[in-house]
Amino acid sequence: MATMTLYYCAGACSMAAHVALEEIGIPYEKKPILIAQNEQRGAAFLAVNPRGQVPALVVDGKLITEVPAVLTYLGRAFPNAKLFPSDEIEQAQCLATMCWIASQIDPLFRRAGRPERFVSDETARPAVKQSAEAAYWAKCQEIDALLSDREWIAGAQYTVCDPYALVYYGWGFRFGFAMKDLRAFTALKDRLLQRPAVRRALEDERHPLIA
């Protein structure tokens, strides 16, 4: 069996990988990285991932980074966990959903949370933050609409897409958005929190959704 080490930060997008590993149920080593204390920029972590980002999954000494890549690897490498569709078209659709989240939703959170990283003009930062928050809320509504006729993000099957989406529900909650008004998205959150593996990961990270 492969030797695995997950480098993650509580509450970050790496939570999706944390959940997936708990779902698979294999032994792995957990290495929390405290971003609030800039540990991602420390020499020890940069020696693992020179990009200084989580998640970083080390499998038998080989590094995998970026959430869609980590989740795709875990879903395909452990088919018995049924975290990834078996049909090739559905696999591509699942990957497309994760890429959409990573490219379209994740950057909005970063702009809203840290506008100073994107604009040097202090007077422009409130507008950047406000615009990003509005766009983020629109994406949450888009996820809610997607879930209006299905139980899980990818359809009838629970996949790695679902804990990935949960990350952004939690971030919307952190922003103070009326996430409960998104009934389908909230129902997904409730179904996820009923899964023992999800709860273990979120309890380990002391996530606000289960506080």
C-alpha cells in the first residue's frame, strides 16, 4: 500500500482532500500547515512544495498538488471508495466541475478576502472586495441551482466534487452570506455532515460548520 502524507491547513481548500482520505479509510500521515503563521513560506514546507500551497499530497515520495489533481488521483487510485465515477464521460464531467470551482470560484474568495494582493491602490480595494463578494454569491447561487434536481453535485453518486463544494459553502458562511437561503446547497451541506468521514475531517479542523 502507498505511503501518503497530506499537508493541509484547517479551513482551507485542502479540506476536500482531507475528507477524501477519510472516506477512503487508508492510513495516512497528516501534516497541518498554519497559514496564519506563514508556515507555508517556511523552508520546511517549501522543501516539500516549492509553490508554498496546500494541499500537498506526497505519495511514495512523489508530490501531487492542486485540489482537482489530488482529488482525481484519490478517486481513481481507490475505486472501491466510489468517490469518482466509473464511466469515462462522467469522469470528465466530474473533473470539469472541479476545474470550474478552482478557476471560477476560488479566485473570487481570494479577491474578497485579500484585495490588497490584487490591487496596490488602497482606495480601489473596497470596490474589488465588494465586486468579488457579489460574484462569489452568484456562484453559490449557481451551485444551488445545479443541485435543484439532484442529490449530489455529479448527479446520483457522491463524488469528490461534493466535499470540494462544501469548502465554498463554508467560506460563504464565513463571509456572512445568507447561505441557508440556498436550500439545495444547504441540503447538500446537511447530507455531507451526516457522513462520518466528513465529520471526522471537519472536527479535526475545528470547522465552524460543526461548531
